[in-house]
Amino acid sequence: MIKDPNILLSVINTKLRDQYFSLDELCDDLDYSKEEIVEILSNNGFFYDSNKNQFIQK
């Protein structure tokens, strides 16, 4: 798992835009921890917007 929040944000949002319909689908397919992704990005001012299917700034 990528720990740098800026790189993680870029990779996750790109995958959500290009390959996955939801964060749950991405995490299930790639065996990522949804909680870990949300925690890292939340601690850096981002939250997952399910309507936009991307992480955006708070």
C-alpha cells in the first residue's frame, strides 16, 4: 500500500475514474484496506464522495 498521501490520492482517484465504479469495488479487487485508505486520506484533508466516485478536499 502506498503511504505517501499525495501519491495515494492520485493513484486511487485515477483507478476510480478509469476502472472502478466504487471504492468498495476497487478495494475488493486489489485487496486494499478501505479503512486504511480512508484514514490516510482523511488525515490529509480528503474524503470519499460516493456520488463523484473520488476523494475530494474537505
